[in-house]
Amino acid sequence: MTVKTASPPTRDERVAELGAFRSMLRRPEVGAVLGALVVWFFFAAITPEHWIGLGGVARIIDSSATLGIMAIAVALLMIGGEFDLSAGVMTGTAGLIAGLLSTQAGMNFWAAAGIALVFALTVGYINGLMVVKTGLPSFIVTLATFFILRGANVGVTKMLTDQVRVSGIDKVSGFALARTIFNTEITIFGEKFWTAFIWWIVLAIVATWILQRTQWGNWIFATGGDANAARNVGVPAMKVKIALFMTTAGAAWLVGIMNDVRLRSAVASQGIGQEFVYIIAAVIGGCLLTGGYGSAIGAAIGALIFGMARVGIVFVGWPTDWFFSFLGVMLLVAVLVNNYTRKRAEAMTTAMAKARAESQEEDEA
């Protein structure tokens, strides 16, 4: 008896298929990857003796890690359609609260850090609540928070210590364990790394998993794309936005504690001006200023580009003022690349949807 095997299904030529290159263009972080390669090869060609090797890698990662942590959190918020201009100063506020409570009030560093975390999350909650309840732009709400915290950081610190710096944090109880967990030195093949980079990598992986594999990720993209439409289909857009503001504040607390344990002190001016750097890193990583599009991995790569620029400019011997010119150029290029890739992605998605619709109509006929 002859057994007939089913023939493989024939390819439907009416259905659009994407090649590897066109599929790559749909990824929001493609511009950041290309930018990172260009920057790396540029400095490698100019100063290979310092750049190529584990020593150069250690310096780049050290310069990028805490920035990368904040860029990831800011990217999530930007994908959700909002900004947080208080993110930079919040890193200083969290560090100051932990430092003041542990040195001036005699608290264990872990208890002081816990209170700082509650404060940061509360501020994040208030920022989010103000935005969703009043309808005011997050730019205005968080700018007001920025000035409030900036003034309080200086005023309270000077009132309690007669200076704008909190020192002696390394002498309080609980400091050694906190330093070990949050940010300490480790040696890898003879080069010293700060363990903040481990937090950076883990948070990038977790944030990417949330965006791509969970319902919360779908809600974040939907809320940033069109909050009203998202609410109409059952997405809790208000809760999503508030949670994202709290996430940014939580990341600022983490960076503030990392700075405390590394520097063994806290400064009232810490973090001021960094909020724009976080946003630029997220934009370089593929986030749109209009929301609804972006990548956590891209934001991490954007922070890596900043780290390469900082270290590379020092290695080459250029004045550090050129770093800000570099920021401006990278921001402009990133916006142009992101706009191009988004349009390409939309065009390919529209073509595929049109082809499928025509195929269904022909099948029904």
C-alpha cells in the first residue's frame, strides 16, 4: 500500500515578506547600534593604544553605567509619552536624604536609604498624579519639581551641616554591606570595574522583557501612542503613567545610593543638568519625543555612546567642552535616524497589512 504524504504548503506570493535588512530597520535601536560602532572605530583609529583593550572597556563602562540605568527608566517613561525633568536632581536628593539621616540622625544606612526610597517614590507618584489629573504637560510639572528639589537640597543641607556636602557616610553602620551590594570594585582579568554595570545590564534585560513580553509593555506602548484610544480599549493609562513616573524616581534613588557608597559622600548639586543627558541618551537609543516608540536596549546603547565620547575625548586630549558639541550633533543625528526608521517601519507595516487584506478578499471571493 502506498502512503501519500501531504505536500508542503505553497508560498503565497501575495503576502509581503521582509528581508533581514528591512526587518532590522524596523528596530528602534538600529540607529544607536550604528552610532556606537562609528564612535568606537573613530576613537580606536585615533588612540588605539588607550582604546583597544580591557582597560579602555573598563573606563567606558564605568562612565556609562549609572547614566545607562537612568536612561533606561527615562526611555520607559518617554515610550509612555511623558518626560521627567526632575530625574537628575532626584539622584542628588535621594543621596542627600540617605546621607543626612545616617550621619546627622545616627540611623543605619539601610534604614536611611529606605526612607529615601519612600520619598523618591512619593515624589514620582505626585508627579504622575499631577500630570494625569490636571492635564498639564509633564514638562511643566516636573520642571517645577526640579526647582523645588534643587532649592531644598541646598537649603536643608546647609541648614544641617553649614555646607553643601554630606561627608562621613562611610563611617555609619550598614555602609559596608550597602557598598558591596550597590556599587563596589571588582577585578576582572587585572582591570577594575565598578559593579554598577551589573545593575545596568540586568535592568536593561528586565526592561526589555517587560516591553516585549508582558501586558504592561503593551500598555506602555499603547499609552504613549494614544492615551485616549488606549483607555477606550481598556488600558489603565493613568495607572501606567503614574507607575512610569515612580519607576524613574526609583531609578534615581538607586543611582543616588550608588553615588553615596562610591564617593562616601553626597553633594547638593549632584545630578543637576543630567536630566537632559538622560533624555538625549534615550532619543539616541530610538525613543521618539512624541511617545509610543522606543527601546530599553537602545537607551542602554545610547548611554554607552556617551561613555565612549567622554572617555575618548580625554584619551585624545581634546578640551572637554567639545563633549557638549558632541551631544548636540548626536541628538540631531539620532532624531533624523529615528524619524527615518519609524517611517520605514510604518510603510512596511502598511504594505503588509494591505497585502493580507487583499489576500483575504480574494480568498472570500
